Amino acid sequence: MTHTFPENFLWGASISAHQTEGAYNAEGKGLSVQDTRQRDNHDIADFTVAVDHYHRYKEDIRLLAEMGIKVFRFSIAWTRIFPNGRGKVNDLGIQHYSDVIDELLKYDIQPYITLNHFDLPQALEDEGGWGVRTTVDAFVHYAETVFKAYGDRVKHWLTINEPNIMLLVDKKILGKEIPLREKYQQFHHLMISEKYAFKRCHELIEGGKIGPVPNISLVYPATSKPLDNQAALYFNSVRNWAYLDFSCFGRYNTVFKDYLNRNDVSITFASEDQELMEKHFPDFVAMNFYTTVTVEKPTERDGMANGISDQQSEDIMEWGFYKGFTNPFLKKNQFNWTIDPDGLKTTLQTLYDRYHLPIIITENGLGAKDELTEDGKIHDDYRIDYLEQHIDQCRQAIEAGVDLIGYSPWSAIDLISVHEGISKRYGFIYVDRNEHDEKEMHRYKKDSFYWYQSLIKANQLPS
Ligand code: BGP
């Protein structure tokens, strides 16, 4: 059997604005919730300087072009376009991303742009954030503005990064806990914002394509006990399908509705919502995947302490529904996330059979504490191993009939992890800085850089 990927397979690499750009108040940028959020751990780098990609994007793109990527997934910082979330456009912000896009096109790299990656403008947060309808209106205006500004050159768009993880792991990502009732009103507003983005992208951009970008990973039952399977059914719905069913089918699924009813949560719809939900759909699904999750049914012994403290670990509990369980068959990375390449193939197959839309993986990768050697090398064979195993499962999924069109791992370059700082590195390119010492931020190519470069060139895994 051949290891070759389909011709035109989209090999890529991904980043987000706030985790890389820095320049948090440069050239008219307003503050986002990521610039202002309280972090549990003050000992880690914040996003004010990040890895200075804002000023060094040309150097970074040149390196990525050398690596051979065909697709670069990045996000626009909404607060560079509208410093307060709405109002007067900041021309310098518009110009910045226009320059980034031109730089990518110069190397024949297709931009895949995420409209919003965890960095809501703080001014909108102060008015109630995703909990209030006016944020949807502001988002739609922002999306229209960037579609009009870049739609001539950018044909592929992603809506809102991982709304599922943003809501489930609110404390870690947004720095505050959202009460359950408000959480699902936010869910509705996020999903409706996305529907508007589908609609306006199709109306405004000739040949424009757009997809949702949730973090999807299958939830396994801890045992063959029927109640553990039921726990998996609920967490699969709350974590995965509620989001994609809304995007791709235009409805709330019944398991999710039952979950909401049992939690006494009701959602307020605006008059246009039903029609929007049922009329506008994505062209593809972008999916982020790191690991799978295993759950069991909680019992009296577990107490009632609800909470989800890490998106990918077993530290999950919702009384009456599910509780995280350590899967004894999976190894873990240095940060306690399980590694499950087989689970990627199963997730892809499940997702494809549910929606029958092309899929692009827009995040997958290994966070690790890399070491820079004295002679300027980074021997990240553990990352190569992780990527190789996952890419092999992608290949198998394609052979099994899944329309997987691309693979754009996390991350193109080292960046500031959402809650672990710069010590948890994902990049193919090493950035020489520590949590509090920014140094020169010199870029070094890791071993994985050369490995990925030859894989892309050959369009196949090394045999
Ligand atoms: C995803 C986010 C990314 C990135 C990644 C790794 O959920 O979309 O922004 O942060 O997870 O997570 P972490 O930084 O916590 O290791």
C-alpha cells in the first residue's frame, strides 16, 4: 500500500493572532479579553509581546515558505480592525493584514483566516460579551468589513475558533467562569454569529468558502456499562455534536436539548434565528484535534463538584451526566494530555459520515518543553513521532473514504500557549525567548522543520 497523499493535499501550519503577534497596543490596536484577562499563573509570559510576529511576519513567512507549506492558517485580531469592537475602522489594522496576505501570496501560500480566535474586544466584553445580542451585530459588521477588504485575495475563511472549548474551559481560556445559563445563551450567539458569517461570506466573496472550526475529539465510555456509554453520549453531544449539528444541520440535537432541559437552561431566540439556522451552511469543516476523552457515569461517591478544568485531561465532571476517566490504554504527553492517533482516524470517520463535508485539520500537534542546544539545534524527535503517527491515521482515513483535504498542524512557530506560557512549545520553528526574558527572539529551525519539509516535498510519509 502506498503512503502517498492525494495530489493537491493542503499541507499547512497554523497560528492565532494573540498567541504570536505581540504589539498589543501598536498602530491603534484596542485591548482584547486576552490582553486584559487574569491568569491563574502569573509566572508565565503574557500576550503583550508574544513572539513579535506582528513585526517579524516577513521573516516568519519566508521560513514557512522554505518549509514548503501550501496553506497558512492565522487569525485576524478584531481589535486591530475595530479597536473597540465596532465604530471607526482602523486603517492601519486593515493595511497590516493586507500586507500579510500579499506576503503569503508572493510564496503561493493560501491564507485560511480565522475571524476570531479567543480574543473578543474588551470593549464588547464590558457590554456583556457573547452573552448579549449586540455582540453578534458587532461581529457581523466586523466580518463583513474583512470580507470586503480581503475577499478579492482570500477565498477560505474559518469562523470562530473552538467555541466549544471556549465555553467548556471558560476559566482557563477567558479567565472567568460563566454560569451555565449564560454559557448556553453565549453558545447560541456564537452559533448565530457563525451563521451570519456563512451567509455574508457567500454573498460578498466570489468563490468564497467558509467553515466552522471547533475542537472535535471522540468521547469514549470508560467501560461497557450501559450508563458509561450514556455518559459518553452526553459528553459527545455537549462537547462535539451540539456545535457541528448547529453549523451543518441547522438544529439543536435532542441529546443536547435534553441536557439543557435537565439543567433548566432555556435559550432566547431572536425572530430571524430560525431562518438563519436552517438556511446557511458551511462549505467544509475545519477541525482541531489533540486527543480523545474518556468518561464514566458519576456516582454518589464522586460528590457534586462540577467543573472542567482542562479541555483535554480527565479533570471533567458534570453531576448526573459524565465524569472524566483515565484511559489506561493511552500514553500522555508532558502536560498530561493523552495521545491517541487511532482516535483521530475514528473521529474523522465519525465526523465525515455525520456531515459529508470536506474536512481540513487546522490544529494537531504536541506541546513540549523543547531545548535549544549550544549549536542552535532543537532535537524534537518526540514531536516528529507524534505528527508522524497522526498523519499516518489521516492517510488511513482518506483511504477509508474520508474527504480530508488538508492538514495544518499547531503550530507553525513557537507561540504562547493559552495557559502554559512559552514553555509549552508546539512550533516547527523555535523562538528563543523565555517566560520573562524576551531575549532577541531569534528563530531556529527544529528537526521537525526539516522532517515536515521533506514530507511535504515527497507528499508522503517516509517509509
Ligand atoms: C487549542 C487552541 C489553540 C492552542 C491549542 C493548544 O484549543 O485553539 O489556541 O492554544 O489549543 O492548547 P494549549 O496552548 O493549552 O496547549
